[in-house]
Amino acid sequence: MPLQEKNNDIVGFSALICLVLVGFKLAGSIIAVDWSWWWVFSPVWIYAALSGIFYCISVIQKFNRQISNPQNRIEENALDFRKRSQF
């Protein structure tokens, strides 16, 4: 299964959990009636926070990879320059 399909499944699951908790809160159910709204919407903000953390980690890794191998970066820039100069 491609990564994009898995990501959509996780978003759908956290949204479903959030909707269930909002329904419990609004209906006055024993499960979520004493919770604050921060905890009712926690599936959404926890997913967003984890996604942001993983995104930052991937950007840092990419940045470190480019800095740690300057020869590769020079070759990539040369290839880009050749491609642009052909037009």
C-alpha cells in the first residue's frame, strides 16, 4: 500500500475519533462530559503535532545530507546549470 493511502487512513481515523468525542461531549455522555474541549479535539492536534515533528526531522535530515556531502551538491548544481543553459 503506498504511503499516501496510509496517511489518509490515519487522518480519517483521527477525524472519526474526534467526531465521536465531540458527539459524546455535546450529548452529555459520561465518557467525555468532564473533559475540556482541548482533550475532546486532541486526536486532531496530536496528529498535527506529530506530523509537524516528523516533517521538521525530515527537513533537518535533508539539510544535513546536503551539508555533509558538498561534492554531491556541487555536481547537482552543475547539472541544473547545464539543463538551464540548454534552453
